[in-house]
Amino acid sequence: MYCNQRPEKPGAKKEMLKKINNMARANSLWVTAYGTGCGAIELRPLGTSRFDMERFGIAMRPTPRQADVLIISGYLATKTLKRVIRVYEQIQDPKYIIALGSCTINGGMYFDSYNTLNMLDKYLPVDVYVMGCMPRPEAVIDGFSLLMQKIKDGRAQGWKHYKENLDYYRENQMKIITDWDLPDYNW
Amino acid sequence: MSNIISIVLTIAGALTWGLLLGGISRTVTARIHGRMGPRVTQNFIDMWKLFKKKSSIHHGGMFWMAPMFRITGAICVLLMVPLVIGNSITYNMSFAGDVFLVIYIMFFGCLGMALGAGNSGHPYAVIAVSRGLAQMSSYELSFSIAVVAIAVGLKTFRIEGIVEAQQAGILSWNIFRFPFASAGALIAFLPMQMAYPFGIVLAPQEIPIGPPTEYSSRFLSFMFSGRALFGTAKLILFVSLLFGGASNWLSLLVKTFLLYMYPVVVSSVFPRFRTEQSIRFLWFVPTSLALVDLIRVML
Amino acid sequence: MIDKTRKELEIRFPLLKVVREMHNYLHIKVEKASAMDAIVMAKTSLGFKTLQLISSVDRIEDEVFQMTWILENYSSKTVLLISADYPRENCIVPSLSDIWPAASAFEREIFEMFGISFPGNPREGEDFLLEGWKDIPPMRKDFLTEEYSMKLYGERQPREHLDPRQYIGDIVGEWNTPMGKKRKEEK
């Protein structure tokens, strides 16, 4: 390719393959069954008969190795952040994060606590925020629909941002976790 | 050449049918619970998503080979059981004495998965593997006694022969000629499909998901396809042994579907046994039922 | 019933002060030298066999830590609270882990949060609620938690506060209640 050539857009076949892949990823989202905060109680009714989530293809998996989505439900203490980083890095690409509640946006009710962080986006890449304190199951399903729409458009690239700017995230994480004993990257 | 085409078609068809049956079972279980279930093609979407993941972790050589063992076991069982009577495409590879080879290969497939799970190094996987192998030793016994009773009673050790001996009308099916052995084999069918009350290997509330704990992305998609293939192979084996085989494609599909619904319906209303309870049950009840028929045949 | 308890305690500890007394509840305040004797006497001869909680209050104006032990008698359903003041510098309080083994958990928490040392506690000094904490114990009144949070986790954007009565009144329109009409006339 010469240096004065215009950039090439991928061909039609590759575009269609990408679209099929994204449709498959959006229609079967597997959630790590890890309740990090107070919002975990709003996730349990999602599996019952009233707000059935299995009709969207969403299933709860017990291990992060088999999941796609991590739900940060509410406030995040520094102790929990150390474990959540480990869980997040064990999920295979492509992976997404949904953040529930106002504590992840700007600190919420616990903005002046010595223990909880104020802005989640500095430490982990977030794809969808769901407002509320705690959001009701219908609001969580709305958040999932937004995430599915984002995946189908190809805009949910939080995992790529994490991989490319790993130094920035690590610097922020090490600033608040004082006894850091995690490996370099948890493959 | 036509042999290879028929083999490939058999495997592809069994994989599709297995995944479709899985989706139907999820939907039926959901409707029993009173909610709308997933789509019927949900398992295909899951497999495609897992296959297209962009990174995967492996833990060593045995980890790679374990899903391959399972798929190999499933394919061997599929190729030795005649799918449709009188249709030359599907008499793939049968010979005398292959009923014992089939029992051995079924065990070999599960053993491969156990070795791979052990190689992953996760303690939960090891616990699940020890439980699974302990349970397998108890139901394989009753299943083998039932199969031997049927084979000795019909005086043939080929699966083809067993199938051809049941072609004289409905009342000549083995389930009516050897009722006790069939009862023992059908009770041993439940732990084979990992259905409650005997589903202790994949116990999601106790040990997170059992042997496939460390399996991710592409390995997991192989594992799922292996499970679908193996399930279909076992169904076709049971239909041939107990329910008179299938004389055309439609009756094969209908019979496997009805037989597949039996563990689905049973497992959606039962809780789970503990390991020692299930082993105790499987050592005594189906074994004694199958032994009754074996003694009756020997005398 | 609680009368009998108070009378027996007054015989043994004449410098006792009753903070509050209800029909099944007694809160007394003793000197710090006789706190342990009061607790052991309540457990052995008065029947208060269950330790509910050990709590501590930082009274910075009087420069004391007020320790409170809450005991309960399940057979007669009465509650006894015993308080004592300890000086704030180099605070050392005797430990109750020999009498009730579960007391060691409460004492570890108070050690991390207030800095009160309990010699005799078998697991003091291990990380319990705070991991890698380097500042002064956070529940003390001279620890400024909002400033700490803003410094470590970053400032959050200020938000405007709206008076609900005026905000809703502007949206909904006139108020049809008598109080609303009066308020409108005043405006």
C-alpha cells in the first residue's frame, strides 16, 4: 500500500460477518454471578418468572471464564475493587461492564466516605450506566437493551480501551489500593 | 467417497439435532416454571458467540485434548448404531460384538473430559470429577447388565442384530420383551443425561458448574458441541436397543424427541440427591431390576 | 425484675449512675476500674449470659472514649448496658475474649476504627475491615472524612439543590390545599 492511497473500507462480506458476530454476541449475553454491592438484590428477581431474563438469552454463569458481562451493582469499596479487577481481567474478550446506581457515576450517597470510590470510569471502563438508587428490575432490563443495541452498532469497545490504555487504568488503581499484590495482568 | 459423505452428514445432522433438542428442553422447562423461555435456536447462538470470542486461555496439553476425547467418543457411538433400518447410507461401521465396544467408548468419552478438567487445576473441577466418576461406576454397572441381558436373550452381539430382531411389530420391542432390563436401563439413562435427581456432576449451586469450570471461549464451544453430539448418540443408542430402531427418518426424529423429553420432564420437578444417596440408589435398584432379567434369560 | 438487678448492682458498686431505665432495659455507668467486675457479675450471678455488642463513642470534648457493653438475658428478656469512660491517649481496655470468644471480633473492629488496644485479644493487628490503611483510625472525630475522600478519589461536580416545594409548585401550578392558598396569598 502506498503512502498516498486513501484508506480502504472493509468489503461488504467482512461487514456482514461482523454484523452477524455482533448479533450473536448481543443475543446471548452471559453475566458473571457476582454481586459487588447493594444492587445485587435487584438482579435476583430478574431470573424469576415475573421479569424473565432468559427470553433475551441472558444467563447467569458462576465463573468469570465463561461470562461476557460484569455488573457492578452500586458502591464499590477499595477492598472490593481489588477483587473486581481480578475478576474483570479473567473474563475473555470481548467483555462489557454495566454499572448500576448513582454511586458509580459521581459517588452518590457515599461521596464523602473514606472507603468508596467516586467515579468508576477512572478505574474500569464502563459501557452502560443505569440510573437509580437502586434501579428496579425493569430499569435493569432497559439497561441491557441499551447494551444490546450498542453491541449491534459496534460501539461497545470498553475492553479495547482497557487494553490500549492499561497504564492509565493501572496508575489510577494503584493510587487507591495501597497493598497491591496482583500480577501484571490476570490472563 | 459416499461413505465419507454419509459420515459427515451423520455428524452434522446429529449436532444440529442435539443443539435443537437442548433449546427445546430449555423452553419446555421455562414453560413448566410459568415463564417464557429463550428462543428454540438459542443454543446455536450461544455456540457461535463462544466460537467468535477473541481470546482464550488454555492450561496444558490434556486441556486441549479433553473435548476432543468427548467428541471422538460421541462420533464412534454414532457411527456404530444404525440410524435408519434398511437405509444403506447409515449402516456406517458395524461389526460383531460392537455392543461392548459402544459401552466402552461411552465411558471413554466421559473419562477424557475428567482428565481435562483435572488438568485445569481448579479445585472445584476436581471435586466434580471425583463425584462424577464415582457415580458413573454405579450406573454403568446396571446399564451393562441390562445390555448383556438383552444381547444374550436375543442371541446376538451386534447392534444391527438387536435392531433387526425387533422389527416384528410393536409388541416385539425390547421394552416389552425384557421389561425389567429396560426399566433398569431407563433409570440408568437419567444420570447419563445429567438430569436431576442424579445430576451431581454439574451442580451449579454447590460447585460452580463442575468440570468445565476453567473452560472458556473456543474450548467451551467444543465442550458444548461434544455434549450435544454425545446426547444425540446416547438417544439413538437407546432407541435402537429398547424401542425397535427407526424405519424412516421421521420416526427416528419423533422417537428421539419423545425419549429426550423423559429426562427433561423428570428433572424439572425433582431436587438433587447427595452423592452418597444417588450412589446407594443406583447400586441397588436398577441393578437388581436388570439382574432379574439376566437370570430369567440364563435359565 | 429490672429493679432487683439494679438493687443488686448498687450494693456492689456504690458509685453507679443510672442513665436510663425502662421496664426491661437498664443502662448504667460505672468507673473504669470496676467495669470488668460489673460485667462478670452480670454474667455469672444476674443471668445476663449473652453479649450482644461492644461499642465505643468518641467524646472528643471530654477527651474520653466511652465504651459500652450490651448484655442480654434471654430467659427474662431484659437488656443491660454497662458504660465506662477511658482516657483518649494510649487507650488500653481489658479484653473479654476469655469469657466470650466471639468478643474478639468486636474488639478487632474497634481497634481498627478507633485505635483502642485490647491486650489479650488473640487476633489483633490482622487486616479485618481496612486493608493497607495508613492514616489515623477513621472513626475518630479528628479524622476529616470528606476532605480525605475528595483528595484521594477526586472531586465530584457540584450539583444544584432545588427546593422541592417551589420546584413542584412551579411545575404543577397552583396548590388547591388551604395551606397552599395561604402561601400563594403571602407571595
